[in-house]
Amino acid sequence: MKLASIDIGTNSMRLLITDYENGFSKRKKYTNITRIGRGVDEFGYISKEAIDRNIHALKEFVEIAKHEDCEEIYVMGTSALRDSKNKEEFIERAKNEAGVNVDIISGNDEASLGFYGVTADLKEEGQVLILDIGGGSTEFILGDKTGGIVFSKSENIGSVRLTEKFIKSDPVDEIELENMDAYIKAVTENTISILKTYPITKLIGIGGTATTISAMVQQLDVYDMEKVHQSLVMYEEVEAIFKDLKYKTLDERRMIKGLQPQRADVITAGVNILKNLMSYLEMKDILISEYDNLEGLVYTKNKN
């Protein structure tokens, strides 16, 4: 049967259309940089403009799903909707105007969905650590195909959140980056120390930051899901991209191959988060997966 899942994230809204019968086939994904989380960390509310923009994008995605004859459309809201004080206004408008129910999921549920999505196409044996660096939060999920999740944690560091919190200069200022580094370390210190007690066989990256870094490393003129999925990115490559980004202005970043221009303002913070986490975990490389919480949502709704 044909199914759709939609993720309303802090930075982007994403749609998966897939055939699903005990496994995925004919997957198609769509992304719209909708920034529902702009200002939420600072003010606690989603602005009227952000609500309008996201309702419009949601209606478009629902229309695509209906046009594709999807039997079900599952919709989840993550970090920004979790944190906003006016989330009910968005949920009500989504129901009335787009005809869908938005399920706002916890950070731990988001982590679980990411794990189920990745393991639907996981080749690696042993315990893997999945990193999902989003716009508002980063999920850490440790587990294996047979035993399931053994540890998961959601931390409030994300590309949009840390850009708004620390980056005021263009190009970014060295002091701003040092302050960001100190913050990332303070927030993740306890989680990292727990993770380092486990024998992690592979680090896997999902979400917009990870897939964008792979596209940048490969210098893709047009984003290609097949080329990004199962690609391996070395720590040195992440470091090189970060060094390049921090000396570029916003306009210069918009010209980088593999980087969507709409992500150019938040990519420096996203890459910095990954660079720091790989360094703390002493990981030499990261495997990029195009299977994520969108697949996880479909899987959990249809596993029985």
C-alpha cells in the first residue's frame, strides 16, 4: 500500500511517499525549508508568519500525498513545536485547513523513530550510534538490529537554535564559535560520557545536516538521494568543510555546490555540531543514511 509521512521540523518540513508491505519500495522525498522554529528558542512562540508559511507548505504536501493516492498520511511535529507555547494554534489550523492530525512527539520518541527508520535498511552488525542533527535538537540513539535501542537522548542543540543563539557576524566570528563549542560541550558532556562506555561499531548520520554535508563533500550539483545514502564521510572532510564555511560570507556560502541556498545561514552551526560530536566520540568517519524518522514513522504505524 502507498503511505505518506510528514515531519514538521525546526528548519524544514519533509515528506516521504512510499510503498510499504513489510518493507519500503519506491521511496520519494520532498523537502521545503519552512523555518517554523525561527525565534522559538528566544521568544517561546511560533510567529504568525511562520505558522502561515508552514500551513501553506503542509497543504501542498498533503495535496501531493493525495495526488499519489496515499492511503494514510502521518504527520509529526518535533523540536520547535515541542517547545512553543502556541503549538495548539498550529495543530488546530493544520486540522482545519490541511485536514491532518499533527502528533507532537517527544525527543525520545523522535530518537526511536530515527532508529527504526535507519534499521529498516541497516547492513552493519553490532551496536551503532545514530546521530540526528536537526534544526532545534540532536538525537543520540544507540542500539542494534536484534536487541533494539539500548540508550537514547535528545539534546537541545541544533543548527537553527545555535545559529540564533551564537552567530551574529558575517562571516562568523571566532569568539562566537568558541562560545558555541563551549556550549555544545556543556550540553552533551554527560551523554557523551555514557556513550563512550559502549563498544560502538559505526556512527550513522541522519537528517538535513548530515545529508547536506555528504552532498557538499560530493559537490553534487543536484541533490541525489541514491548518491547520499550509504555514503561515508571522513572526520577530516567535516573539518575541512567547517574551515571553509567559517571564512565565507552568507552570499559566498549560498554558492557552494551541494548546499541548498536556504540552508546557507544555519549550515556552519550544523557542521560545527557534527565536528565536535565526532571529536568527542573519537569517530574517524560517519555513514550517512537517507532512511530516518520519516521511514520510522511509517514502520511504527504499520508493524503489527
